[in-house]
Amino acid sequence: IFKYLPIVLIFLLAFILRFYNLNGEDFWTDEMFAYWTTDPNISFKDTVVRTLSSNFNSLFDFLLKSFHIVFGYNVHTSRYFVLFFSLVSLILFAYLLDNTSSYKSLIFGFFLLSINIFHIKYSQELRSYIITFVLALIFIILNFKNGKIENNFSYKKIFTITFLSILMVLNHSFSILILLSLILFKLLSFFKTKKITIKEVFLI
């Protein structure tokens, strides 16, 4: 139990840093647009039209719209949506470090993310970046095992990764760089070892 006590304390610190002054700043222009786009009083079709009029973050908008439907359409509650995903990302990051690094690296890395100013700010702003981070962490967890890239994929896992990749792109186009990085790594590995499985080809 003492092993996880520092992790719990760091998580509490991270929560306080993100919860404090959560609604202390007014919406930025893109936050106002996200709030306007995800109005629960309009149809999903209208939400799509509003989303595509300026960006491609449809997943974020649909999730935020669903949040508004359940918890109410209020500027003071909207940012709790990103706060929730921020806390999820912290848990996933700790899980990733726990499976790929030493205990000291886990504590140090988790602490660094907890006090990271960018992560804190994106945990308090109505933007799609924090969900992109969550999806990227899941993507990495699925593709890496024991600190090394996974090569023995099942077709079920390939489907899961492919579906996740689609969600990542729908949430933010920046995710394409993450997907291309994995593909490039796979191709470089093939040219180096001259070995590639049918499942890896299918995944690429």
C-alpha cells in the first residue's frame, strides 16, 4: 500500500492544480465556438454543420454535446467535461509508466505531468487537446508491451486499434502525425529486419 501512496498524493496534487480556478477565466474565442456548437437544443445534424464550418473536431463536439444533455447547458459546468478527461489521462499515464518504466521513473514522470503547465491549462479549457492526449495514451498502450512495440496482434486488437485511430483523427487532425509515426516505425523495422507479418501489413 505504501508503494502507491506517493502516486495517490501526486494525483491529489494534480487534481487540486486543475480544479483550482477552473472557471477563473472567461472563454476564449474557440471555446465560445465549441460551446455554441454543442448546444443540446439543436439537432446533431446542426452540430455537424457547425463543427465542419471551422474544424474537424467532431468527436469532441459530440461528446461535449452529450455532456451538456446530461449535466445541463451552462458555461460554469462545461469545463468539468475536460477536467474529467484530464484526470483520466493522468491515470492512463501512470498505468503506461508502471508498465514500461521503473518505480522511480513512474513517480518522477507522473509528478512532472501533474505540474506540467500545458496539461493544467488544457485541463481547464474547452478544447479537444486533452481528449487527444487520452486517445494517444490508449493508442500507445495498445501498441506497446513491456516497453517494446507489439508485433503479435490479433485481428480483434487490429480492429480496436483501427477504430481508435479513426476516433483520434475525428477528434483532432494532429493525431495523423501519431499514426504516421507508427507506420513509419513499422516500415523502418521491416527494412531493417526484412520481417513483417500479414497482420502488421493489414494494420499499416
